[in-house]
Amino acid sequence: MTAMSPAERRAALRDLIAPALASLACLVILIGLGVWQLERKAWKEALIDRIVARSRIEPPAPLPASDRFDPARDEFERVRATGRLLNDKETLVHGLAPGDTPGRALQGYYVVTPLRLDDGRVVLVNRGFVPTELKDVARRAAGQVEGETTVTGMLRQSEARALFVPAPNPQTGEWFNRDVAGIAAAKGLAGVAPYLIEADATPNPGGWPKGGQLRADLPNNHLQYAFTWFGLALCLVGVFVAFTLRRLRGEAVESAPASAASPPRP
């Protein structure tokens, strides 16, 4: 191998400008994604701590006034409310719940029922989960509580529809997210609070619906996601360095045979 001339080295370095810029852009993106996952990890841990702390408040707080509800301040607050369930206006929202076998979820519905308070206000209550085979009210009639009842649970804001969640069809009663305003309008309810109560695990008559579906053990895999992005960034650096060295050494190797093959001048 012969050393590259200054002109050849400059030409080789010029050829590396485009790959270097592309690699730099990818490196910035990968590192940015890794940092974002670390930020998400901190946010998720704070959220879990917040849920756990608020779920243990004793005694439960009363419901906030509708015009004073602040999700940043009030969400996940443990509350208690007394009133009458409007069972004829319940809504079934498609959902999943943990099954008896770890890793296998049950398909079914969340039972969202309006609760009319003594002062005339109405608040939606997610009473809990029922499997698909109990969709028909007649098969869980014991759980249709009549008369005055008290509900304890956690305060949640209306659930926004995610990007890949299907749109609801109020005409057929197909709901895929707990949209407080949408459900209230579909059932002809007025004066409904802008939040709902996620009922706790207090057993309902007949065992269904099963409350307590809001759990603090939220998935928190952001650290391993961050390691994945940072690992890809490190691999990119290694690949680019190897590519650069190979190109520079290749230029030198190619120049040596070319010089040896040139016939001597007479």
C-alpha cells in the first residue's frame, strides 16, 4: 500500500461529505429519540407515583364543581358520590381487561352509567368491565343496582380518541373511548359533569361489572427503549467510522496497482 497524495486524500474526503451529513442527521434523530424516551420515563414514573398517592386519600374527596374541574389538579383524585344510577342509559365502551392467565387480556366492555346526584347533577361512572358474553343486561341483571347507592373511585377527565381508535357510532351504540360529552349527548343527558368516576374494586351484586380497572402498574418500558435508540446511534457511529476507513484505505490500495501498471517512459 502506498500513501495517498494530498490531492487524492482531498478527493476522498470530498466523497465522504454526503454520507457524513446523512449519518449526522440520523445520529441527531436517534439521540433525540433516546433523550425523549428518558423524558417519557420520568413522566411515567411521576404519573404512577401520583396515581398511587391519590388513590390512597382518606377520606375520599367530594366531587368538584363542573366549572372548577382542572384535570392537571383534580385528575386521579379519590372521590365519593351518592345518587341513583340511570341504568336505562348505560353505555358499553369496547375495551380489554387483564385475564386470569398472565399476558392474555379479556375482550369485552366497560359499563359507563350516569349517576344522578341528590342535587340534580349527573356524573358518568365507569362501573367496571364485563366480558363479551355478558354484554346483554339480562345476563348480569343482579348488577343493575336500583335505589340510592354510593360510588367510590378515581376522577378522570374525558378520554380523547387516539389516532388509530375507530370513531364512535352513537346510532348503533358502538363506543371505543370514554367520551363524556359524546356519550351524554347520545343519551340525551343535560348538565353532565365534564369528568367521570372510575369505580374502585368494591364488588357489585352478582360480581359484574368488575370495578377497579384503573391500575397503577402502568407499563414503563421507556428505559429499554432509550437504550435501543442510543445503541442504534452507537452502531451508526461504528458503521460510519468503518466505512470511512475503508474508503480512505481503498483509495490508497487502488492507487498502488495503477502506478505499478503504468509502463516506463522510453
